[in-house]
Amino acid sequence: MHPVIERLLANGPVVTDGAWGTQLQARGLGLGDFPDLWNLSHPQAVAEVARAYVAAGSQIILTNTFGANRIRLAEQALATKAGEINRRGVKLSLAAARGQAQVFASIGPSGKMLLSGDITPDELRQAFTEQARALAAGGAEGLVVETMSDLEEARLAIAAARETGLPVVACMVFDSGKAKDRTMMGQTPEQVAKALTDAGADVIGANCGQGIAGFVSICQRLHAATDRPIWIKANAGLPTVVDGKTQYHVTPAEFAGFIPDLIAAGAAFVGGCCGTSPEFIAAVARCLRTSPEP
């Protein structure tokens, strides 16, 4: 186990953070706007999100760098800004953490499909390597490859992240199939656990895709298929759009009510994804403080 991960888990399950995109939207980010650009244009708002999660009890916070690879930035004619946006994202989270939380930097998917030939493995490898190096140079204490639907893309991102020597978390999205227990490409939790473990991720898990109720069995199956710690970040249910605004309907208390089941299923790191907020993380932290050891 990577020493950073071993140290974090020494005192039991770890509280991570919640959503960033919906929190930035609450601060004025428009639907369709590119959140990562706010590292340069609205740094105070980005720092506010990070500080709010630290205050809520997050022991790990992420960075506003989910889409800051040169492939996605090229759609904004900003590919040359990739290094600056990633380094700035880490700096903002580190300043907000003030040593009270670890900063693990976010690496999301490229938005392109390998199977359809939209992009080549080499192009992906180069983009993820550039991003991982910039995040490490900015001072990240770990890297989180998240919201992946294609295992091959995840493998390429993990390989790039591992080159930095930082601990690497890798998460897939399970939102397909009759039981919503498959990735978009059809892989099961067992197949994902083996592939991510073989790829060298220090922590594996699942995020996004569905509400927290569906994550308990996924967590249990991942845990049974690997010796790596499990990272879980569920959505606050499924969203609806009302008057142009995305709304989620699960409450912090309802969300936190599933945390004991997730811990019993093997989760070592717990937090939230789309639609969750500092209030959700505070509820999770309270639950973990009062829950008996599994």
C-alpha cells in the first residue's frame, strides 16, 4: 500500500469531498460553461468551494481540474493553457486546505471514444501525462482518475498518473445494464476491480452515475474482488432540470443514512459526487464519528 494511503487509513474510513460543478454553478457558473477555466477567471469562487469542504470535515479535497486535459481544453481553444490551469487548480485547493486536508487532484475522461476512432491511445497517453505532471508540479498529494467509462482510457490515465510517484485512485462509472451495475462498455465490478488493480491503482472505486443506494452492492463486489482500498462517491440521486437549473432531490440526511452500509460493504473512502454539497459531507462526517467500527 502506498505510504500516503496507509497513513490516511490509519484511523479508519476517510471522508472525501463532494461535487464541484454544481457548487460552482451555485456561484454563477452557467450550464455549458467550462468549470476548469474558473481557476484563472474566478479563483475566489473555486477557493470558496474548497474551503467549504474542508470546513465540513473533508479529510481529502479534490481540485477543479476534472476536464483540464489538452483534448477537452482544445474545444475551448485553450490547449496551451493546460499546464497553467492544472497547476493553479492545485494551488487553490492547497491554500484552502491549509494543512487540514490532503489535496488529491482530479483527472477526468477526455470526452473522446477510443473504440470509434475519435482519438488514439498515444494521444490520450500524451494528454494524461501532461496533466498528471502539471498536477504533481503544482503540489498535489495524490491523483484521482475518476468518472471513467472506458477501461482502456482508465488504464492510460493510471499509467500516466503512476509516473509521478503519487498515490493513484481510479474510479469507474456504473450506470448501465438492467441492474445499473455495469460500465458503459459492459464491464462488471469484478472485471473493473481486476483491471484497475492490475493497472497499478493504489485505490479503486466508483463515482457518479447514480444515487447512493445503488453503490452499496457495487462497493461490496469491488471490495470482494481486490485487495486495494475502495473509494466511493455517489450522486445525490438523479437530477432534473427546472428553469434551466439542475436540481437533485436526495437530502444530506438521506445520503448519510447509507454510509454505515457502505462502510460495512468495504468502503474506505467516502464522499459525494454530482449534486452533493458541504452539507452532505458534514452529514457523512457526523455519521462516521458516531458509527461503530464495522
